[in-house]
Amino acid sequence: MFKKNLIITWRNLRKSKAYSIINITGLAASLAACILLLLWVQDELSFDRFHKNADSIYHIASGFNNDGKETFWSNTPAPLATRAKQSVPEVADACRIGGNWNLSQLEYNGKKFMESKNGLVDPSFFTMFNFPLIKGSKLKPFTDNRSVILSETTAKKYFGNDDPMGKVLKGDDKKTYHVTGVMKDIPENSSIKWDIIFPFDLKKEDYSGNDYWKSLDEDWGNYNYDTYIQFKPSVNVNAAVAKMTAIHRKEQQGEFVKTLSYRALPLTKMHLYTAEGKEDGILIVRVFMLIAGVILLIACINYVNLVTARANKRSKEISLRKIVGAGKSNLFWQFINESLVVVLISLLFATIVIYLVMPLYNDLSGKNIQFNPLSKNVLMVYGITLASTILLAGVYPALTLSSFKPLEAMKGKVSGLGKNVVFRKVLVTIQFSFSIILIVATIVIGKQLSYIREKNLGYDKENIMAIDLRNINAHYDAAKADLMRMPGIVDVTASGQDVFNVGSSTGDADWDGKTPQQSNFMIHQIPVERNFLQTLNMKLAEGSGFTGTPADSTNYILNETAIKEMGIKDPIGKRFTFHDTKGVIAGVVKDFHFNDMHKKIEPILMFYNPGWRWRMYIKTTAKDASKAIASVQTVWKQYNADYPFEYKFVDESFNNMYKSDMRTGKLFNCFAAIAILISCLGLFGLVTYTAESKVKEIGVRKVLGASVPGIVTLLSKDFLKLIILSALIAFPAAWLALNKMLEQYAYRTTISWWTFALAGLITLVIALATISFQAIKAAMANPAKSLRSE
């Protein structure tokens, strides 16, 4: 029976080649797009789930409440992990992780290697997490503070095929390290990514015992490290975290920690949620899952429409089969077989397409997805898409076509939805509603990305070059003087933070009029050179800023937001204390964006302290940029001969901050275009069928004098009405969905009326182009030929 059904299916596909090609092409494109999207979603959701203890490991964030405004830091003080493990019964294990920023270069046998992914971890790192060691002991990975563990790739880079164990590396921090382990490369879908790992106890050497914080284990004031806690089974995590908060408040007295509250975020949510647990990347994952569903639904709608629309042509075949004894179930499975064959052929073509586009797709998405059709994950995606397609595109047509009444069908009277066009109109309206929503979304996303790139940041980012100072810092004035004499250089300045990504903040600030409710007021801090504002073209709203005198060490510049939140009236000259250094407010800088557009502008303090600077900014002329680069390289070689010359322009670094957003936007545009194309393919098929079914009517009308435009209007008007109805449905839905999506940006574009007008116009033009091609062809056909054939 199956073989017979297969033969009948193949004959029907060959008999209606045009419709078969439309169905297979539409389904193949939709399945390829759907599978690619689901592979992306699967990759995003897989982050950190490969750890055996993933469900019991949590990342701890620090939260503060300042007069009703909550502030969260993703980092915590160093003692929290050790004290939690000692004093909180619910804690099974703990691990601190930080960056080893004191080291950027390692040397072996005279060869020097620049390294940026250098981590500091507790020994528990290798027992809590699943980062297997190829060599070394996971129970005792470090023998002392001069131990180092390398990733497999890094070890290969340094030692080739030689055994790395015991080999000695020299760091640019003037220390030597011996290799005590080699770990497998950390997977791409990990939130923790290091190539080289040092013992966390190395940080203890930074404390002399004479500072305010005597040792690392007593330093409750510096929130510099990621803390991961593994909890015991079936414990109340929130209650355990509350105990950690109580421990901190007991250890560090004062107003600052009175509103401190630690929060625990599951390890499996770190990649897609903010530190405090709010939605972040998960919103995009949901959007892409929805788009995958929409693309598949549109293709299935096309299939259902074309199959049911052509029901009249198959009614006599079905009726004859019923008359000679075929049961309803036999016919049902025959049509299911037809759908299954179409879907399997489409899936084969989709697989070929995926193979061909995967390198481009990985480049576009910034991922490294390995496509193996026989892998467990891919087979699961195949299974989901195959079952969904059969359910959506196969079951309904099979039920409809197998339900014909044979005697009525033989007379040309088809009951059910094969004859009733209302259902097809509903489906066309649905698919074009989705298409219009996607067009509106494409326009709005493009506007938002342009808004980010073009918004006035409050400083100049063009033609400004940035380099790390390194050894230049000790000779800053001489290096600056040399640079200022060179061609193409307009000005030189420096700071202790990236101007577009200031990550350091503090609560250690005091001023006249500070209220008890402002005891944990947080302010970002950025040490700058005296000419920093002038070089980057920042504007002062009040005051004169730095004076060029020794008094600058106690002159502070705050932004407008800081002054407003602090509640200071007439701020210039008012007392301000920062890290126990008393001074005055010497200037108020106009608000500028020192973080990405997802965050609102927050309070920031600018102060002069040459000991904190590490980043140099060189302002160049646009036409002489190449000369400026050569000049900077000359100075670099003079002071940093041991390091390769590396530089970036600020606008380039700024754009890199939004690389993920740009990639998401490009992916969205690509898949939106595919969805619209599939909709048009279905519309083309329906118009083709309509023209075929009205061939006699068109012939008669032409004989009676109907014009080509009149015939085109006849074939097009019903579809255009449906598209207008789709727009009326889609516009409010798009407005609600896009407003929700834009909420992730603190600074966002507006959704104007013309966005919807443009989307509607684009849809009409695309639909008219699709309809007109076939309608004009039918209208220009020879009526004598069509009437004779009829």
C-alpha cells in the first residue's frame, strides 16, 4: 500500500510541476531558515549547561538601594566566597574568578606572546565546573602562587608537541611561572572564557598589611571579582544569600552597606539575563524563535492554500477512488504521504542550502555552529520542524480532500473548504499580516541602530586614536611633547578608563548637604588628564574645570546627572570629598554617554590623578591619519619595544560595543526578507491558479472588449483588499511588539506614523509586482486559444 501511494504521489507531483516547484521551493527555503534560526537559538540556550552541577551553581551580584533607586554590580568582594563556604550551611562549594590584569605577555625560550584572556581562580574551579584537565590534578591544580594552567591550544602554541608540565614561563609582571596543568579548551558556549589560569591567591601579594584593607581576606570594600556558589540540593537559595548579606554587614560596618543586598542568578541564566536577573538576551532568543515559527507557518499556509485551491481539479480522481472502494482513512493516508514526500524533498534541499550557507551564516551571526545533520541536536531540530510541517501543512489538507462527497464532486460540486475561498482568504491575510509586521520591525531596528551610531554622545569620537600607555606612562610628558611635534597630531590626552565604557564606580564620596538616604550613593569614576575635556570636545555647563595648577589634584568635575541626583544647588566651589581627599567641585560637564545605549546616563566624577592613567588618546586630522599612526608607532617603539604596536580609533571601538546588536539586526533583516519572499511565492501560486481557473472567463471578457488593465484588476483586486486588511491588523500588533523590544534601550528611536505607511507601501509594491507578472501574462493570452481549449 505504501509503495502504491508513493507511485501515485510521484505522478501527481510530476503532473503539476509548477505547483510542485512552488511548494517544494517555499518549504525548502522556510525549513532552511527555520533550522538555521533554531540552531542559533539552541546555541544561545546551551550556554553553561554542559556543567554537571549547572543547576546548583549560582552567580552572586551586589545590589544597593539609594533612595528607591536600585544599583547592581555583577562583582563582589573577595572574602564573600570563603566566608560563605565557612559560615553558610547551605553552601556546598564556592569559587572566585577574576582577571589577571597585571600580566599581558608571557615569554618562553626567547619567544614572547601577548595574552589577554588571563584568569585568576580558586582551586575549586576544576571541581565545581566541568573544565577537564588533560594534565595535572583537579583536586590540587596549583602547587603554589607561581603555578599556571594553560588551555590545550595555548600549550600547543608555546611548546608544540613537547610536554608542557614543569616548563617555566616569564611574565611581563617580572614573575616566573611553572606549568602545573593543561585543560581542554573552554567551549564557545561558556560565559567563563580563559586561555591561561593563575591561582587566585596570587592577589594576596598585592596587600602589604599596612593599607586600609590589611589583606585580601579582609578586603570587603573592593567589588572586583565574580563569585560563584554551589548550593546543596533542595535548599532555599534566597535564604542562604540573605545570610551572606548579613555576614558582609557584620564584617564591614557603616552606612554604605546598610542597603546592600546580594542576589543569586542561576549559572544557566548568566548569558541571557542581567546580573540582577532581568531579561536581556533572552528577549532576542524569543523573537528569533517566533520568527522561525512565523516562517514555517507562512510556508505551510502556502501549501494548504495551493492544495485546497486545486481541490476542484482532483475532485473527480478522489470521487472515483471512493466509488471503487477506497475508504476515508486510505485517502487520508494517501494525502499525508503526499505531504510527507513534499516535506522530505524540501528537507533534502534545505539541508543542501544549509551546508552551502553555513560559513556565511557563522560569519554573520558571530558564532561557530558546526552543522552535522546526524548529530543529536540537529536531528532534534529536524524532528521538530518535520513534525510541525506535517501537522500544519499535511493533516488539514488530508482531512479536507478525503471528505469530498463523491457524487457531488463528480458533478463538479465540491463541498468543504476546497470550494469555499473564505478560509484561503483568512490564511492569506494571516501570512501577510506577519510579513507586514516583519517589514515594520526591519525599518524600526534599522532606525534604532542608526540612532545609536549617529546620536550625539557628548564628545567627539571621530579621528581619535587610542593606545595603552604601558611604559609610556612613566614618561608621559616627554612622549606627549614628542607627539605634539609630529605631523597629523592635533592633541594628546590620557585617562584611566575607556571613555565609552567606564566600568569603575564607588560609593566613597561626600559633599555638603549629603542626606542619610544618600549614604550609598554610587558614582562612576574616571581619572583624566587636565586637557581631557578639551581634546574630546566635551562641554562644561558650569565652572572652568582644571586650572593647570597643583590645585587640580583636589579639583573635581561632575556631570549634570550627578549634580541633579546629589541635589546640589550652585555646585561650583562646593566642598566634595573623594576617597578621603577633600576638594571642591570645579566644573560641571554636560552629560555624555560613557556606557552603551542600553543604560541611562548615570553620575560620573572626573578627577586628576596621573598615577591612575593607562589609556592615551591622540586626536588626529582626518587627512593625515596615516602620518599620525606612523608618528605614534615611532614613540611606541621608543618606550614599548617589547610589545607589539596596537591601536584603535574610538569610533571603531564604539561600534564594536554594538557588534552584537548589529549582527542581530542583520540576521533579523535576512530572515524577514525570507519570510516576505515565501509569502510572495505563495501569492504567486494563488494568482497562477486563479488565472488558470478563470481562463474561459478571461477569454470571453477579452472577446467582448476588456482591456489588459481591466483583466489585471479583475485578478488582483481581491488580493489587494486582503493585503490592506492585513495592514490594518498588523500595524497595532507591530507597534505593541516593537515598543516592548525597544525597552531594552534606555535611549531609543521613536516609532513614527511614516514607518507604518512605508511598510504598507512596500508590501503593496511587492504584492503588485508578484501579482502583476502572472496577471498580465493571463490577460495577454490569445482568447481564441483559451476558448478553443475550454
